[in-house]
Amino acid sequence: MGIVNKNDAFYFHVLINFIVMNTAKERKAIDAALDKYRAQLDTIPDELFTETPPGGGWSYAEVYSHILQATLGSSINLERCTHGNCEPTSKGPTLLGRLVLFTGRFPPVRVKMPAAIAAKMVISKITKEDARNLLIKCRKRIDDTSGIIKNAPQNARNKHARLGMLNAEQWFKFIRIHAQHHLKQLARIRKKFQNA
């Protein structure tokens, strides 16, 4: 491997931009995921919503608490990037961050939330009404931020604890990836209760 020339750098940049973002497509997928969270909320029996499933793990309420808080927090990071309220940097996503953004999903291994995020985001057993209200807030934040992404400077980035320095487009894509990921967790919880 030799020194990267200007053409290689240009094509790499084009490839990264192609991989990273299609705002309309991501928005549609985020809306679909939030629709699924809202629909599933009505199908979960009230008495099971806050109950820890057999074999342990998060309850439905804790998953809703986590995903909705994370969506709100990620939308704040996205907005900071769009308004240039973060230091411009040439640093980008970590290797894991690039992999997640490229594939559009998390690797098929379970990982604990980073301690830095866990300290900021208290996961609690919220009520169904709390979840409904948080879903409304998330939709409002997505509405407010999706239209301003295209104007965000590419080098305005905020740090994600595991994925590295993400720009506005990458934060938006992360919101979708993260929301879809936890829908699978709701399915696992449902299965645990069915098999009990």
C-alpha cells in the first residue's frame, strides 16, 4: 500500500457519502420504526409491561425508556451538528462506527451500554402513558431535525461513546439503526414471556 493519491481520496469520500445517507429513506425508516413501537405498545399486556421477563433482562418498559431517551439524545447531538455547536474536526467514526453505518445494523452480538452513556441515561420502568408521550416527543424532534440535516457542515461532529465522531447525517442514520435494533429486543422479550 502506497500513499493515497487525490483520486483515491476523492472516490473514498464519494463512497462514504453514498454509504452514509439518504435522508428521505432514513426518515421513512425511522417513522416506520416509531410506528411499530407505538403499535406494539397497545399489544403488550399492562401487567407485563414493567415485569422483568423470565431469564432476566430488560422489561418492555425499560426498552421503551432506553430507546426513546436515546432517540431524543441523538436528535440533540444531530441538531448540535447542524447548528455548528460542536468543534469542527477531521476525526470520524471508529472502525465499529464505520461498520455499523455501512451495514445499517449492529453486529449480531449483545453488548452492554457504555458506562459513560449509562451514567447520563437512567433506564427506568416507565408507564405506557410515559412511553406514548416520549414517542410523541421523538416524532416532534425527528420532524424538527430531518429538514435541517442537508445544511449541516460535514466536519461538525459530536462524539458517540462507541461509534466515534458522527456528523448530523450519521446521527440520523444511527437513530434509525438503533430504533430497528431494539424492535428485535421487544420480540425477544415477547418470546420469553410466551415460552414461560
